[in-house]
Amino acid sequence: MIDDDGYFGENVAAGYDESAADMFRADVVGPAVDVLAGLAGDGPALELGVGTGRIALPLAGRGVPVHGIDMSRAMVDRLRAKPGGEAVGVTVGDFATTRVAGEFAVAYLVFNTIGNLTTQDAQVDCFVNAAAHLRPGGCFVIEVGVPDLRRLPPGQSAVPFHISDTRWAFDTYDVATQAMSSNYVTIADGRAEHRSIPFRYVWPAELDLMARLAGLRLRDRWEDWTGEPFTSESGKHVSVWEKPAGHDSDRT
């Protein structure tokens, strides 16, 4: 049974920062904050799926006003309990459709969070929502992995990404529907616990079409936050779409 926090309730939020510790390293967070602060300039930023504040808190620490949207109250409670948490405004809701007041210089989704929207319609709605929050010339930024379907031989639908004595983790893919899930099996006190989180994988070209439907145009695409070129061998991308001056973002 899924509670009001979706798949990121108290049991996940309690250990989220530790389970994603590599993503909290300064060499990972710093380049992302540099890019987002540069795009924000003297304007505010909107984070869709703000979570426990991995990016929002250091970005706010750089002097950028940050507002976040997140469905998980448990994750947001962790953000608010951290030093500087009071500086980040948060609205609890579905980031694909929830509106907040004001215009933003940059809106962003990081760490594969676009995939938490498990239908194409919801992902399209997210682009429309982001565009509606942007001021003319503002940018929408997404960091997301490229689907690694080359690792799937015929007849196989699961790819492991962590194996140890006490924890197994693997992704499953349905190439007909673009549905996938990340699955975690943890062994503690001789008992196994399984947790599964659904996603929808999405291709760069598909995201570009979603952006076009929302009235945005591609400005940049890199392999990572340091600006390395995106190639056919890149495992992820950071893409920046811009809202042209004079666009009516409330049009659907």
C-alpha cells in the first residue's frame, strides 16, 4: 500500500541521504549548483521534486531564492530540519501540476526525477507546468540518465546495479511501454525485505518534443554538469530548454 507520500514515505526518507551518499559529495553537488546559479542570475529558482534539499540548500546558500515542490512530506521534513532549511520555501504537491506564485529564472529536475512521473502524459504536464512558472528567457533544466537498453540481451528484462552480501539492487525494463522499476532486496537478521519504485524512462529526443509542446526550445545539452559534450556513449545528460520572450506559457 502506498501512502500520501507516494514511494518516498517515512521508511525511505529516514535513510535517503545515507543511501544516496555519493550524490551528496561536494564534487557532485558543486558543478550542478554552479550551473543552476549561473542560469538563475539575479532571479529565483524552482526545484521540482526538492526532496531533502540536496541541491536546493547549497543553491540557496549561494544567495539564490529557491522554492521547491514535492509530494513527500517525509522528505520535506528532512529538508526543513537541516541548517538553512527555513530559507527554502516548499509547496507540498505533485510537481507535474502544482502551481506556486511568482515567475522564476530557472526551474529544474535533477537525479532522474523526471522518471518518477510514470506516464508520458504526466511528463508532458511537467514541461507545461515548468514553462508556466518561467519568466521570458528563463530555463528548464533536467538531469536524467540515458536508457541503457544495450545491456539487455534478448529475453532479459532485469539489469543488476548493486550486489553485496546484504543488499541486491536491479532495474527492470519493459521496452514496449518504457516502464521500468528499481528494485532493492535487503538482508537483515536473516530476513529479506524487498522494495520497488516505478519509473518511466525517456529518451532525449522525446524530452525535446515535450519541451516543444510546452513552448520551450533546446538551448544546451551536455553529458554532465561540467559541460562535457553529449555523445552516443553518454550515460546521462543535462539538458537546458529556454522559454522564448513573448511565449504564452499558460497555453496547453
